[in-house]
Amino acid sequence: MALAMSLAARAAAIGLSALGTLLLIGQLLSIIAVVTSNDVLYADAAGLCGSFCHQLPSRCPWVSGSPTVLCFRCIGLYSGVLIGPLVWNRLKVKRLTRLVLCFATLLPSVIEYALDKFLGQGQAALLRWTTGVLLGAGSIGLLTVLQRRSPLRHPIGG
């Protein structure tokens, strides 16, 4: 049972990292499309990222008068998913401490969401990006806690 959980957590961590990479590439393509006025490339990038971000123009970075295809929070989230394993693998703490730290990185997103939802407090772009990074890193950190070995240190089958 523990081995199955470990393998599932490793597969999920690797899958999330791959998805994060793909979506950040989509974001880069949307910026290139806006700068070069390539509507087809922009539509492709928006299609790629559309299922993974609400793409509200008011919450997206703008380049040359057009919104990009990922909002600030999603950019942070997928960046956090990519950098999270690098941080968690170098952190030499006990498993319980790591678990507490992972949940602590999720807390700012919950607070920010509650402020936005219940008090109507629209948050600044930098705060949305920062809570996104913490959410992504914390989520991937939880997956690393569930596995016995890190997906970055030991490839699947290794």
C-alpha cells in the first residue's frame, strides 16, 4: 500500500511539473504572439492554457495592449510547481516538519481567497503571483512528503 502511494505521488509530482512547464511555455508563446501580432499563435496558446486558467483579462499581465493567457496566480502556481521540488529536496528536516511547512505555504492562498471572496478585497498582482508560487510549491511539497524518494533524485524505474 505504501509503495503504491509512493508511486502514485511520484507520478503526480512528475505530471504536475510537466504540466507546469507546458503551461509556462504557453504563456511565453502568448507573449511572443502579442509582440509579433500573430493571432494564430495567440489563439493556440490561449487554447493550450484555457483549461487550466480562467484567463480573466483583469487578472492577467498585459503586453502591448493585450492580456496574456495565464493570470498572475496561475503563473505563480505553475512556477511554484516547478521550483517546489528543488526547494523541498534540499530542505533537510523531518517528515512531520516538512508536512507542517507544506501546509503553511498553502495558508496564504486560503487567506487571500477569503479576503477576495467574502470581503471583496481585490488583491494586487504581486500578491496573487506570490500566493500562487506558495500554493504551487506547497502542493508539490505535499506530494514529495507522500513519497519515499524524490522524483528529481530518482527517476521512475530507477
